[in-house]
Amino acid sequence: MDEQLRIFPTPIQPAGNPGPARINKGSPRPGPSFGEILEGQLGKEPLRFSQHARQRMESRGIALAPEQLARVEQAVAQLDAKGGRDSLVLIDQTAMVVSVKNHTVVTVVDQNSLKDNVFTNIDSAIIA
């Protein structure tokens, strides 16, 4: 058996084939740019709850309705836009300490536990 290396030429394409699409830099593109889409997706990081916050919610019988959760997410987005880092979010009869940078609820306190409670290491607060 003869083991020779054979090189096959690239096949010739038909004349009607337009080839790869070219982007015309002078004409406007429809829709948002890649950077705009990326920025929009980065801003939509979902709100997370730390293990500590989940334990506090369970032990205190706190449950958030989807509407309330949406209000908290909107509040965190507002805090982020204003430069908040660690913030107190008050919603209905519940208080939450939120790490805005990480989009994470650190702890949750219900109305019964709010009295005589001191919140430290926060730089902003919002009523959602």
C-alpha cells in the first residue's frame, strides 16, 4: 500500500455565490449595538438571597409575593444607579439589608423584629 500525502485543491465556487457578507460601516444598523445589548444584560442581574437571609425568612415566616420581589429588584436598580453599595430596603412591613454591588439580600427583618434594631454599615436606604 502506497502512503503518499495527497493535497487536494480548494474547490471552485460558482460565479453566483456572493461570498461572505460585508458590513457597510457608513450605513446605520437596525437595532441596538452589541455594547448596548451587553450593558442591558449586565444591568439585569437577578436578585439573590444569601443563606443567612433565607434562614431569617424561614424562621420569621416571611414570604415575598412576586410583585413585592419585583419592587425590591426595582429598588436595588435605583440604588445601583445612585451609587449605593450596602443599602436598607424597606418594603411593606419588611426591612432588608442588600449588597447592591452583588445584587444580594444579606438579611431580612420583619416588623416584629424591627423595634430597637440598629442597622449599621449601610450607606443608603430606600422605601420600595
